[in-house]
Amino acid sequence: MEVQGKEIGLLAEWLVEERVRMYDRALHAPLLKVLERALLPSGIALLADPWRDAGWEFADKLLASGWMLALDSRVVPAQQKPREVLLIHAVRSE
């Protein structure tokens, strides 16, 4: 991760992000790299996506990279009406 031109590492046990752009397939590799660098081994990322194909594809890429996943769905409030979202509970490998 780079801040003001300096390389930094953010190692955390949990990372929760509501605005991850999983729908943009071009960002899958950089997003995976950020998660791997931001989380400690066995760290957890909680991600949500409104059932787009790209969200499922990102989950597949996490699995292929050795992450353990638990998938769930929830109905959440939205601007127009409640909507169902895919929840990805991803645990970084050791």
C-alpha cells in the first residue's frame, strides 16, 4: 500500500469495507493484493456485493489464492427498496 509515495504495510485482524468495487473486474487483482497486504494471516475481510457475476468471480479468485470463504446473503435497506446482497466472509490463509 502506498501513501504519499511511501510504501506502508497495514496488518490488521479485520477489514470491513462497504465500497469495494468488486464489479470492476480490472480491480480484482489489485484488490486481492491490498487484502493480502492489509490483513494478518488468519485475518478476516467482510465484503458485500449485490449478486453481480463479478462478485462471484472475485470470490472464486479468493478461493484460488488460498482464502477460506463463507458465503451468506442478507436483505439490507437501500435507497429505493430493500435489496439482497451476497456477503463474503474471507479468511486469509496462514
